[in-house]
Amino acid sequence: MPKEQRKFADDGWAIWVDGEDMSTVYINDWINPKGKSYVDIAVRILGVKACKFLHVYVPFCVSRDEIEDVSLLFNDTKVLNAVFSAACIVDYKKNEHERYKKAYEKYADKHYQTTHESVVKVAGKRDYDKDPDAFNKLLNDGIKIINNKIGEDIASKDYSTIGYNDTSFDNLKDLTFGHDGLLRVFNLLINKYPLLSKMIADRYDYIFIDEYQDTNADIVCDLIQVSRNSELTLCLFGDSMQSIYSDGVGNVDDYIGDSLISISKPDNYRCAYEIINFVNPLRLDGLKQEVAFKTNARGEIETEESRHGFAKVLYSISEQKPTSHSSEEEKAAYQSKIDALITKAKEYCSTAKILMLTNKAIAEKNHFKKLYKVFDDRYLDVGEQMEKYLSSIQVLEFCDICNAYLRGEYNALIKSIQSNGYAIRSLSDKTAISDLMASIVVNHDLSMWQAIELAAEKKLIKFSDSCINKIERERAFVEQYRTDEFYKKFKELYLAGNNTYPRIKDMIDIPSEDVFDDWESIYKRECFINELLSPDLKFVEALNYSKYLAEETEYITMHKTKGSSIQNVIVVMDEFFWNEYKFSSLYSPESDTNNNRVINSKKLIYVACSRAITGLICVKVLTPNEVEPFKTTFPQAEEIL
């Protein structure tokens, strides 16, 4: 370690700078306990872009993409030196192949969209590890060719037409950026062109960011850096207790510490007295919120009596809590206790929204169980992938049209379908559209994909090029492996119960677990495509899912209600086998408040409970040893037998 050190973090992880000129920066880890990159902090916040050498010790795995992305932030991109511990080399190689596969899949998609030709299948880990540089070069060469073709297409168009499309997706064909793409562009531009920072600072005296905790971390860090180098004042409004998503900045104190001037806001204009008193102990920052009275359009101020409601806690006892490996009978018995508590809670507020943790539990309650399972069998992040994928193939677009019809919003319905080419010239045309919509929404035998194809045929929607390309590629993928003899044998053995590497390795030539994982991934993708386009997957499930997204269902996930105000709320305090949360930490005297799992649990329950305006009921099934600490924390808790 250098003799002259300046230490910038003091939580068991650290950044050291050698000398006042910041010639050398030492970082003893890549990621701090709160999931923030210390390399990122050093570059963006401490201003070490000009350092000549950055030495990072990495005791666990990061991807090459992460290293390269950080390197781009320096004046000289070659200053970064990542030193890996021996213990993480194996994982590093595995993650590198996963990174390669993801990049290759994106390349394959873009290649098909651009040329309408399929590429060869992605290399397995065994082949990739023999010469990763060669495979990466081939991929990068292919990407360069496709990027050049896309670049030529873009260059042929009028740059002044570049715009924002108010979706989650970029569209290179019409030169529009979606939300995420626009954020990425800003981040790249402001780091590449220092003049842009100066232009922002010269143009604006103040920049206000609302709900800062959920704002993209790169954007917040970029603007912090702009404000530090100028007279610009950056104002952040939000509540770090409501940072329940991983892609936001979270608590800005993690980035700027003492340079922040904090102005506490205890006012709560939403919740009743009883609810505020209930949620205040859940806060991790010591802030105690207080009732603040609203003024209506007539200038009348709320009365104290109008801001009273209720907060209740109901519980029942189960001798043992099931695990993910428990029998279906044990799980069902436990679920029946939860359902009984919900039924009891609804006696106090029959119109309450019921907040649960997992999408799987919500899918069953809101009747899109089969649709959820199709995605759950393939993806880990089911919630995000479901919405993204169903948007990309325009299922949700048509669901919005159907829901407009069901709600009687005929003007919105007509406007939507006219933009897609449906001609309405007379009353009879309106009658025809009404009859057509009715036949679709009441036909519970209509499959999801049949409904979408019918909608396109009748000009209720207009298939985008990206949607057509996506479906064509999915079908081409299935066809590619239909006659593959090795794959047919693998699938036969897999379906016969040989669905792990140890079970199958002696029956077929699969040299390693990584190769097995590759073939299993192919099988899961084939199943996903077949099930998604199957006549057995009904359109009504997609409709039910879209209603859940619009918060028009009785059951909603806790995450989904973020930002909502709901008259009465029932919060089900059960993890449903999701190990990211541990709700017993709310009442356990031994809870570690520095533990991410504890922090995440308290934040999520705080957010869920603080959605309620008038009535709040929390329900929990306890094991016998949990009763005493639970009642100590919630003395008002009532046992339901």
C-alpha cells in the first residue's frame, strides 16, 4: 500500500488514493455491501478520471463488460487493472461464457432483423474456453458488420427526426429511443463530451429530480458530477425508505455523503394517524412522519377527524412453516391459513386491495397461472420478462384495446384501431367493431396467439417489423432443432427423468455440466416457444394479466403498488419461498440492520403499508416460537383461530 493514502470509504471496503495528484487509485473490492461499484464511485464522484493507474482487487466474479464499461469513464481507457483472486477464476470463466451467450443472442436477433438470415448456434462453454478470444473476435466482427449496416440505414435518414417513443424499446427503423435507451444515450454523451456538462450547467441554475431513489443511478451520478464542477444546484426529492428496486440510485448518501444538505420532510398527506404510527417504527432513518392536512379545490382544509382510520394486525399459528421442498399438501394447508386470515381481514374492509409478495402467488389469485408458468419455466426474473416479452409481440397492446372496450371507453378504442388502419365511416362500422370485440373478449376458448393474429387480420392492431421478426426467429429456432438427432435423443432422455447432468452423462455424449446446461437451455427455449404459441394458452389469461398490470385486480404485488394511494390495504406478510426477503426480521430482536435482506424486508413492508389511506390490516402466519417476539413488536396483534 502507498505511504500517502486517502481513504474514501469506511465500511469494511475501501478506496485509497496515492498522492494528491491521484496518480494511482487502489480499490480492494469491486462492489460494496450496498451493491454500488466503488470503481464507479471513484470515477464519477471523486473525479479520478485523470489517474494514470487504477488497481482493483477482485475476490469474486465480475464480467468483462463491467470492467470495460468502467474503463470507458477514464481519460485513458487502459488505466484499469483488475486482479482476480484464484478462488473466483472458475466462476469468472463461467460468467464470461454467459456474457458471450447473451451478447451472441442479441447479435443473432439484430442479424435476423437486418438480414432475415439466421446465424450458426452459439458456441458451448467447452469450445468457448479453448479460445475465448477467437470466439469474441468472431462475434465482434459480426457485430461490427451489423452495426455498419444499421449505421448506413440511420445515416440515410434525417437526424432531426430522432425522437422519444414513450415505450421501453428503441426503434432504429423510425429513429426513436425508448425510456431506457434515452438514459443510456445521455450517460454515454455526458461522459464522452465534457462540453455537454458545461452546456447543462450554463443553461440551468437548478435541476429538480423527483422520486430520486428510483432514478437511474448513472443519471444521478452524472448530474452530481455536473453540479460539483459548476454553479448548478441539484435538488433531490424522495424517500430512501421507498427504494425497493435494484436499478435506482437508492440512498444518495451512499454516493455523496457529507456534501449533501439534507432537508427532512415529516409531512404525510396520505395516511391516517393510525397508519402513520404503525409504519414509523419500520423506518431505518429515524424520521417520524406526521399527519399534514390537505386543502381541497374549494380551499377547505381537512379536519383532524377525517384523517382517522385503523391499523390492525391479525395472525394465526402453524406448527411448522413449509419450505419450497415441502409436499403440495403441506403447502396447501399453510396457504389455507393465509386465506383464512385474508377472509377475516376483509370483514373489516371488504373493498381492500390485497398485497402479496410474489408474482407466482398473484398469478394464481388473478387467474393467469398458466401464462405465468410458461415464463417461470424459462426465466428467473419472471415479472420483468413477462411484461417485456408480451409487449414485444404486441399482446399487451391488444389487451389495452380489449380493456378499453370492456370499460366502455369507446373513444379511446376507436382512436387506437383507426391509427392501426381500421376504417370507421358509418354507424354500421361501429356496430361491426362492437360485435367483433364482444366475440373476442367473451370467447374463453380463443388462444392468446389466435387472438393476436385475429386482431392483426381485422386491423385492430398493426404488426411491427420487430414483432414479425421475433416470431419468425422463434419459429426458425424450433425448426432448427426439429431434425437434430442428438437433440432428439437428449430430449427423450431428459423427459424420461434424466434431467440432471449426473443422471444423463453416461447415456449420451455430454462431456461436462456446462454442455448439459447449454442443451437444457435449448430445450427450455423450445418448450417456451411451443407453449407460448399453443392453443392451450388462452387469451383470457393475457387479459387478466393486463388488468393486474393496470392495478384493476383485487390482488397486487407489493412492488406493483409503489407510488399508489389505496383506500384500504391488506398486507400479507409472507415470503412465499422468496429468499431475498425475511419478514421475521421486522420483529426479531436479533435482526442485523446492516444486512441487505433485513433492509429490503423493512423497506418493502414500509412501502406496502404506507399505500393505505384509511385502513390497513397486516396478516401473518407464525410458528409457535415467533409468537412472543411478534406480539412484542405488534402489541395490537389479534390471533385468529
